[in-house]
Amino acid sequence: MTGFADSLRAEVEDNGVYVTSLYPGYVNTNLSLNALSSDAGTKHGKMDANTSRGINPRVFADKAIRAIFFKERESVIADSIANGLAVPLRNLAPNLIFWLVAKKKKKELKQQQQLLSKQKTE
């Protein structure tokens, strides 16, 4: 998407059309509550911890509108400095970011498996 936005920006900016790439961190919405689980597509029904700590949707919208209004080419709108650093770090060390995200996902999956295993034994 970043490459597409960069290409589009290069094509249309001379015509007065501006493209802003928004990079959101976690936004506190009902996304995880309404997400479908892998077991027969039932609702997950639980608030993800990262999402619950995320930025308020109105704050996100205000920052997004501001970035578009001021014709910023890119805007990182994140709930924390750590999440906000992911985009610039991706440009400097993409393999590092991939490794960190993969490691976090494996940890979350392991925790889910442990919880399921515990529930089955009870």
C-alpha cells in the first residue's frame, strides 16, 4: 500500500491532488469483539488487550483529518511511541520488524493454546 500511495502521489500531485498515507496503531474499537474465530466462524467475543489500550476513535479521526488538511504525505497515528516507531523502523530494518511481529504473534498463539488446554482439562 505504501508503494501504491507513493506512486499515486507522484502521478497526481502536480494536478493539485494530494495523497496522505495513514498508519494507524491500535484504535479502541469493537474489532476484536466482532472478529470471527477460527472455529466455524463464530464471533470471538473478547476485547483484545492491545485494542482496548488503543487510541480513542475520535482522537484518531481528528488526527487523520488534520494530516489530510495539512497535506502530510505520511502520518503515523499510534497510541504509544513504541507502536509509532514501527513505520520508520520498517523503512530502516524491515526484517527486524517482521521478526518482532512474528515473535509477538507466536507468543499470543501459545497463550491461546495454553488457555484452551486449561479449559479442556477443567
